[in-house]
Amino acid sequence: MTLDERFADLRSEMAAEIVRARGEAIADLLRAAAQMRAASTEADWSAAFEDAGDTFRDDSAALEFLRTFAPPPVSLPAQRFARVRVAEIQLYHAAAMKTGRASGDVYSALKTQMDAAREAYREKFLTPVNGTADHLHAEFVRTLANDDAALLGPGYPGPLV
């Protein structure tokens, strides 16, 4: 066997090893992300992230990817707050809500109430670092606009985050 043939064999083996290692790394990332996304509490998420830290000890990019791709579970108090506020709007302002839906502009019909809820949600749950989702916007769309964001109308300012 010539030296060129040996180098060709070596290159081929290295390429196969790179493909295998890449596949293992992707499988490890998927496994860690699935564990983190399945976590129902922040403690479970932290434990899953710690396990991922053991797997990707020397790979800060992989850990940052996992933190972004599989963030901690949503805050239940924020979700509960959104549901209660929207239920109150629905209960105490039913006529305005129906009028807004019929005209395709729920926001204009309930501007005062929705803006007050948005401001309270912003103050209570949204900080630059906590990553809380905008449950209030989701609840506006789901409940007040019957899952049709267009019904909120052109003046609706959109999600808080």
C-alpha cells in the first residue's frame, strides 16, 4: 500500500468518525432539550440543565443553545393572572366585547380595560431578564378575540414581549 493510499484511507476514516461524532452530539442535544422542555417546574428544568452541563461541560455554545431553545417553564402565576384579568373583562364588559368582536376591533371597544391589564401585567411579571412569555396577549387572542388576532383590530399594540 502506497503512502497516498494510506492517507486516503486515513481521510476516509476521519470523515466517518466526524459524521459519527456529529450524530452523537446532535442526539445528545436533542435528548437534553427534550428533558428540559418536558420539565414542569423550574426545579426540574434546573436539574435537566445541570445534566446537560455534565454532557456539554466544555461547550458553552451548546449550553447557550439549550438555554435559548428550551427555556424554563412558563410562570404559572403570570398565566393565572392573565386568565383572571381577561375573565374579569369578559364578565364585566360583555356588551363592549361583543360589539368589538362584531366590528372586528375588540381593542377599541375595550381599550381602557385592556391597557390597564397590560400595564399591571408588565409591572408584575415582565422584567428585562426573567423571560416570561406574554400570557396576557395570548389570553386576549384566545378569549376576547375567539382565537382570531385580527379581531383585536388595527389599533391593538400587539404583544408586550
